[in-house]
Amino acid sequence: MRYSEKLLERAGISVETLDLSELFGRAARLKADDPQLAAKLEEMQAYVPAGGVPNQSMTRMAKLAVVIDDG
């Protein structure tokens, strides 16, 4: 994605770059018993009905969310 970091910073928006391969790597290393992961899954399930979504898919989304939130 292309953007002007200087323009965003002038508008008060801080930018933190993160390579997608690093993001996916961090997510893959999260353990199934990580308390942050359990909390994120609960948060996601409380936010939107996900009864038809496979557990594996929910876990993947939650792992990505945990990594993104941690920055």
C-alpha cells in the first residue's frame, strides 16, 4: 500500500510499518492457550454471530487480530 507518512503524521496519525510475512509469522507462533487469544475469540463472538464459521477460521482471525492489536 502506498501512502505519505509525512502527510499522515501532520494530521496526527502515527504510522507503524509491518510486513505481512512478519504479521503471519507472529500469528502462527501464538499458542492455542494464549490468554490474549481466548479473550479476542470471546470478543469476536460477542460482537457478531459466528455460529456457521469453522473454529479454525475463527482462531486464525483472532490470532491476526491479537498481533495487529499488539502492534
